[in-house]
Amino acid sequence: MKAYRIIGVLVIAVLVCSCKGKKDKDESEEDTTEMARGSFKADKNIVTVEPLQLKTFNKQLICNGKLEAQSKVTVQFEAQGKIAQVNVRDGQKIQKGQILASLDKEQPRRQLEQARLAFDKAEMNLADRLLDYGYTLADTAKIPADQKRVIYINTGFIDSKMALENAERTFRQCDLKAPFSGKVASVKGHVYEQSGQFCTLIDDSRYLVRFSVLETEYGFVHVGQQVLVSPFVNSELVIKGSIVSINPTVDQNGQIQVTAQVPGADELMDGMNVRITVENSIPNQLVVPKSAVVIRDNMEVLFRIDPETGHSLWTYVNVIMSNTMEHVVEPNTDRGADLKVGDKIITSGNLNLGDDAEVVIQD
């Protein structure tokens, strides 16, 4: 009997401990949950805003094209001979009249001296003959034209004068000079080689830009209109130019060729691929940054600040025109939307924003 009492006491003790442990565990889990709840705080919707204004919108037409040097010629020696000196290299900038290369001048120099001697001899013969007719070299203007011509031919003066001029020209042509200032390209001539085509000279002070627009875009472009040109290799470089001509012919692809002109720059090269932006200014438009418009339910939406609550206000809009930085918008009246000048438009922090959300405006 005593043993049964002892067993009963032990069972009761085990049950009490079990219940206490469970209670302590439940209380511990509850405390942990409460701590987690206390540590959780909802993220704030931090946004930036700007007032909606009527502005001039730069409507853009973006095309691809190629640069073409305004002047590009193949420079070659006119005289025959071996190249003795090369003074330039590919890519070098040169000035008009600068000597690019020279031929061996030894033989042309001898020929020039011989021509000068022959001319001097012919001139002395001419002076002697004129004395026979009662004239001197100073009196040539008084001699009748027919008689003067006969005297000049008989003395060999005309032949010797032409030979001297040819020898002087040949000697000058030994130096290949730049016809205009620019940049040297494709140098082919080398020392000891025979003369011929030497290099290409590019006038890099200005470039032509040729591009095409669709027939439907013909009314968007006009001569004198400003264009912005940016090479594909450096999109941050933007050079201003203007349209100089529009081909009045539509090709088989329904396109019209347009030519613009831009000033030269060290970063530009003949044949370089570029992006051309043509702009037209349209006044009095509701213009917002592109970041202000987001897509919700496959529709264009922007958020503005509700003047009464300070919360976000979901507004359906239609994007009428766009350029690289901005949209022209109008309220989507089919969805009951409304916009007016002065509305505070949310321009960032709107990607995951909802309607009537509490927002914090960042300066």
C-alpha cells in the first residue's frame, strides 16, 4: 500500500513538470514572436516630385548614318622617279602646302641647269638678231607682232623658253605638297619605290553626315534644321550640325536621303557610324520625365500627390510623344483621369507604388 502511494506521487510530479515545461516553451515562443513583430517596420515610400508645367517639347527623330569627309583626294606624284624621302605617316595632321614626300632630285636638277643654259644661249642669239633689225631686247614691244614671231622662232628662243618652263615644273613636282589642310590616310609610297599614288588626304575640318528618313517623315526635316550627331563608339560625345540638303527622290524602300554637315573633331573619322537626332520644338505641352510614367494593367500611369491627403494618387495618362528624356502626356479621360498645371508629379520611387499610399517627399 505504501508502495502505491509512492508511485502516485512520482506520477503527479512528472505531470506537473511536463505541464510547466510546455508552458515555459509556449511563453518563450510568444515572447520571440512579439519581439519579431516589434522589430518589423514597414518600408517608407520615399519619392521625388516636380510640378507639372507647360513646356516646349523637343520632338525627336533618331536615325543611323555615316560620316563622310567633305573633301577626300588621292594624292600622287606627277613626275616620274624614285621616292627619296617620306615625311608623313597615317593619321598625321598636315597643313596646306606642306611637303608630304620627295623624289630623287639629282637628274631633274641637271635637266633644269641644261634648260637654263639653253635659254641663256637662245636669249643671246635673239639679242644679236634684233640688232640686225635695229632693235634691242628693251624694244620688243615696238616690234610688229608678225616680225617678232619670226625672229623668236628662228633664234630658238620660244623652244628654249618652253623647255625651261617644263624643266622648272618637273623639278617642283619632285616635292609632293598637300593641296589642302587635313589628315593623312592610307600611305602607300615608300623610300626607293617608284612614284605613283602616295596617300589619301582627308579634310577633317568638316564632315558630311548622310542618313535616310521614311517618306512619312519627310515633313519633319528641312534644310537648315539642327541635328545632333553622336558616334556609336562614344555616345557621350554629341556634336551639333545642320541639314544642308534633302534629296527630292524617294528610293525603292520608301526612304529619302538627307545630308547634314558637322564640324570636325578628333574623335570623328571618315566612314564612322553615327546616330543622328533631329529635333523639332513644339510649345505648350504637358511634359514629364520618362521616369514619371509606369505601366499598370498594361496601361500608362503616373502618380501625383493628392493635395488633401498628401498620399499618392493613381492617374491614367496617354503618352502622345516621346524623346530620349521626356514624355508629352495627356489625362486619359476614358478612365476619368484629370491633370492640371501645378500638380505635383512623382518622378522617382514609383515603381512599386500603389494608389493612396503614404509617401515621404525627398528634397
